[in-house]
Amino acid sequence: MIEAEALGLDTVQVFTRNQQQWRIPPLDAGSVQLFRQHAARLHFNKMVAHDSYLINLATGEQTLRNKSIDALASELERCEALGIFALVTHGGSHGGDGEAVGISRLIESINKVLDSTSANTLLCLETTAGQGASLNYRFEHIRDVMAGVKNAGRMAVCMDTAHIFAAGYDLRTAESTSAALEQFDRVVGLGHLAAMHLNDSLKPLGSRVDRHAHIGHGCIGLEAFGAIVQHPQLSRVPKILETPKGEAPDGRPWDAVNLQILQLLQAGRKTSSRAIKAILASNPVKAAKPARGTKSKINKRPLTAEA
């Protein structure tokens, strides 16, 4: 949260526990109080958390599924204690049993999670790239899951730009991005969108491979990000940078570089503007390689980098 403050961000995404382990230690009361104090001081009203990468609510392996249900319920309660607005979760993998079977399991699992806790934190289904047997790479998957959940008012969606691009939704121009958002609105509804991950993609359209890139250094068009950060219905949706971390060639944190580009786009600068070109030229990265056989606030509030 302190790093987010230093970058001038107005929200943050966190993990509330070690995302690579099943063990969930209890929250320390002092840490909870300090976290809430900083959030109140910074007016971080729409903080986001991401759940453990081990969780799979759609698996056919019952032991793993039960552990996943218990872990996700625990994470919702941790988010509630910390005052976190939304918890992002992946749909999981059906493990080769088929998407219909996986979606049915996912619905059943989410119902059990929500039945076991009264936490007010929204549970957000994240769009995925569709690698392997992953669910939620189609908007229709999310629609069907939300339709099957008994208490859908406690559910929402997190859209990841790199993921939906890899899944086949065209974000190469402002026009195609607007069309993709309109399609999401028809199928799911923009009103259900509670968070976004703004990431460029190292892999091309429809690759079904999840590889994030810095803004303007991947296969998604800069126009797409301009269309998103200027979209009136998305102005209050928290936007998270999950781009690679570290120091950029110009000496600043990469989060600061990506943020500046998004802020310029939001302010109406053209993608060909001298300011944006200068930032990209000062911070070169290895070019994204197209797959074989293919052609080659912020918001004003809130935009953030992942903690």
C-alpha cells in the first residue's frame, strides 16, 4: 500500500496470504488495524485482493475441490476483516472432463463458499486466457456461472485485457475494443464489472496463452487502452496493473511508466503523440514474438499497480 501511495495510485491489489501455499495463518490484529488505518488515510475505498493460485473450484478431484472451497471462504473472511472491496478468483480447470461439467462444479463450489460465509466482499470471477482446460475464457462461461449461483448479488467480474485478448477478443483498435466491451455488456453486463486488470499481451490474438507485457510493448493496440480508460461506464472501476515489475530503462519503476502512459491516454493524448512515443522509446523491451502461422483517475479514480 505504501508503494502504491508513492506511485500516486488510488487503490491496490494484494494477496492476503501466501498464494503458493495451502496454509492460511490467522490475521494479526495489529496488522489488520494498521492496514485499515493506511487505507482510510489514503482513501483506498475499492481495494482488490487476488486468491491463491492453488484454488481450483472446478476440479473433479474431490479432496482438492473441498480444500479449494474452504480456502476461498477463508480468503473472503480475511478480505472482510481488512475492508477489501473485491476478491478475484479464477474459474479453475475442468481437467479434461468438459466445460459443461466444469461449469456445473464451479457453480456448486461457489454456492458452498457463499453459504459458508457472510462476508460482504464481492467474489469476482476473472476472465482467463483459456490455457489448457481453464474455464471463464468466454464471456458466456461467466454468464452461465453467475446465472447458476444462488446469491449472484455477491458476485462480480474482473476483466483482464491480456486474458480476453489471448482468448480471442480483438483489442487491436479502439473500434474492436468497443465492440468487445459491447459484447461483454450484452452477454454479462458492464454493471457486473467490479475490477479490471490492464495488461498488454506478449502473445497474439487467440493464442490462448497467458503472458503479460508492459503497456504499449505487446500485441494489444495502445488504442485499446485509450478506449478503456476513457470509457464512461468504466470510470469508477478499479484498474490494476499486473505488468512485470522492476526498474524500467529510464530508471523509474515499470509501474510508474505504465501508469504515465495510461494517464496520458485518459487525458486524450493520441497514441502517436510525441509524449507517448518518447516514453516508449526511452523504455525499450524485447519485442513480442508472434506465434507461428500468425501475422504479425487512472480513471481519475481508481487505477493501481498490484502490490
